[in-house]
Amino acid sequence: MPLRLYDYAASANCLKVRLLLARLDRPYERVPVDIFAGETLMDDFARINPARSTPVLELESGEYLQESNAILVHLAEGTDYLPDDPYARAQVLRWLFFEQAALLPAIGGLRFRLMTGRLAPGSAGAERRRAAADGVLRLLDDHLQTREFMVGNRSSVADLSLFAYTHVAPEAGIELAPYPAVQAWLERVAGEPGHANDLEPYPPNSMAGASRSIYD
């Protein structure tokens, strides 16, 4: 049985897994899941992920692995994208945790809510998320002032995970010009061999009032 990825084309959480699979040149079957048509609400999907979220990776063994960063760590095991050194590996995990806890809610959450009409650009909620995004981007910019990648001297799953949500900041109305080290890092990551960014825009059925999903 080949690897099978249940994913949503407009999700940056799903994109990060596709980025790594492309870098590793791993063959897999892609199974589109229409989040906003209610497909994750179905009992069949709940059997592979009770959290009703994407992505989900079905392994060759038939087991299911949920949560994007857990999938990245599993796929990267034994490759250059996950260091063997315990300290370096812990640093990679640090940035994976940071991405989900700080970067995703600020930038990813703002992008989703603005592009699907769940927040108005000038609303208090949008401004709170922009302020949080500024703090996240300043932290990343400071970290990248003296290094080319997040951990060590080459890209890792930490870079791919952070790239997935950082590069969409302009879609959330967040200018990246004040963060030149972040801009340069995004260009380095995107310029590496095997990079394949196929993130799609949110479709009409994702709009507030038109969708049926865990986000409604």
C-alpha cells in the first residue's frame, strides 16, 4: 500500500506535508478532503481522525498518523530534514511547537478569517492577530539575522513548517518588508531543490455562511 495523504489544497498545514514529500521524492496518493463541504464531519473521516482535521497520513502499514508536524517528524526520520544530534533535534521540535502555538494562530488564523469573510480587515479581532503576527515575525527575524536556516546549516522540517504559514503573510495584509531576514530566508527555502509550493486559494464554499465544517 502506498502512502496516502488526506489533505485540503488551501491548508498550509497540509502544504507543509506536501513540501516535505516533494523534497524527499516520496511517491504517495493524494486524497482530497473538502473541509467546507462537511467531509470531515462524516463518520468515515472521524474513524481516521477523531479531531476531524487535515492532514492525515495513511502509512504503508495501514495505520493513520494525524497532526501535520507529527507527520513531518515521522517522514523526516533518518533524513537530513531531522537531525540525529539530540540538542539539534530538540531545537527543531522547539520551532515546530512554536509554529503551532504562535505563528499559526496569528498569521494562518488571520489569513483564513480574512479570506473567508469571518473577520473584517479593520476589526478588533484582525488587529489583535496582526499585533501577534508582528511579534512572531520580529522574533523570527531576530533569530535569522545570524543564520541561514532555523537550526544548523541546512533546512529542516522546522523551516518547512514555518515557511508554510510565514509565506502567506501578505494574503493576511501583513507586509514582510520590515523583516528582511525573514524575507531572505523565505527566498532561500523556496529556492532549494525539490521545493514545490502548490497552495491554492480558499474556494467559494469556504466563505462564512456557505460552509459546513468544524470552523462554523
